[in-house]
Amino acid sequence: MNVQSYLKRINYRAAPAASLSVLRQLHRAHVFHVPFENLDVQLGVPIRLDLPAIYHKVVTGLRGGYCYELNALFNELLQKLGFDTQLISARILHNKQPGPPFDHMALVANLGTRWLLDVGYGDLFLEPLELKPDVVQTDGSSYFMIRRVEDGEFSLWMSATGISYEEKYRFSLQAARLEEFEAQNFRKQTSPDSHFVKNLICTLPLPQGRKTLFNHRFLQRAGNERKMETFDNTDDLLQCLKTEFGIETCGANFQFAALQA
């Protein structure tokens, strides 16, 4: 891994140090510059949990990825910069029920106090959250709370208003190995029931909103302004990926007709 190339990829130009302020800046820079996307699933390109391959895709190829790719790579960067971090398993809520172990990957950083990191979820927190149960925290855009649940797990809750919260996932603080996520990584890119098999997703936050390509539709929210565009051909969709997300390496195998309306 070329650390300087990675920092350039996320447009981080300051001298990095293993401090909380730098961690916040790196986390925010990452989520604003590296899209959460599942284009390889739609292209039929296998996603391997191999750090050099992920680095080549995200840093050299100017692509994004999903949780296993982005959080694994970010963890490697942080450790090379001197941070004490580890991979952890999380279980995303589906119909108010948590998924299986290793359903999602997140990170924990220890800087005297522990912090939850996640640059591979999509629409979630922009900056690290302190592992401080039952305390409302904000990233300037949304509100979050971490709560203790049974069996040593914690749960992450999110709110747009700070009043009504939705549980996003449950997580353990036990350190996980990258290879432990292999089975779920395979399932998410091959199972007919997988959200990533069923849908194309590419999203980035904006300073006061978010832009998202979901199947045929591009949606953008910036402050009070809303924009929606529906594509009826592959060329326009690929142009959106290039213009809005800086992605232009999808190739000719993209099956536009297979996307859900």
C-alpha cells in the first residue's frame, strides 16, 4: 500500500498523526470521496477480500466498494499511520431482526477511549462515534446513539431529527479477522436474495445532503433542493457514474435491462 497515494485518493493533504482530530478528518474525507457502491456485483466481477486487490480497485482504479472492501482497506491505512484499530463484526437489522455474524464489517479505534468507525455502510455517520452508551452524538447531519444489548453486543441507532431513532446494526467489540467475512462476502454477491444482487447502488454524501444512484434513478438532495432523474439507457447511466461519482471503468458488460425499475 502506498499511503501517500491513498491519502491523495481521499483528498487528505495534511500531515497525518495518530490523534482523534486526524481520525475524524480521515473518516470524513474517506466517506466524502470514496463511493459506497456495488457495481462489481452487477458486472459479475468477483469481489475478493484481498487487500492489494482492493487497494488497486479503490485507489488506483478510482472506484468505491462495499463494507468489506472499504472498511478493510481503511483499517490497513489507519494501522500504517499508527492508529490502534481492529475489524469487528456487525449484524444489520432486516425487518427489525439482526442478520448473521459477519453480515457487516465495521472498525473500532482505541485512543484511550474507543471509537466506532464505518466508511462502508452508505448513509451513516460521517465522523467516528465514541463508544459511550446512551449518549446522543451528532456528525452535524444526523444524530446517533449507541446502546448496550444482550450477550456483550452493542446496537447503533440513527435519527434525522434527534427525536425518533432507527436501529441500524448490532456489533461486537471482539476483534475479527478478514477471512472470517469470506462466507458473507460470497453470499452478498451471489445470493438471489441479496440486496446487492437485486439492486445497483452508488452513493456519496454532500455537505448538506446526499447523491445516490439506485438502479435507474439518480437522486440528489442538497439543502432544500431535490433532484431526480430516471435513465432509460445504459449510456446515460454510465455518464452519471462518471460525472457524479468519478467512476468510468464499468466496461461494456453492464446489464442495464436487468436492473429493477
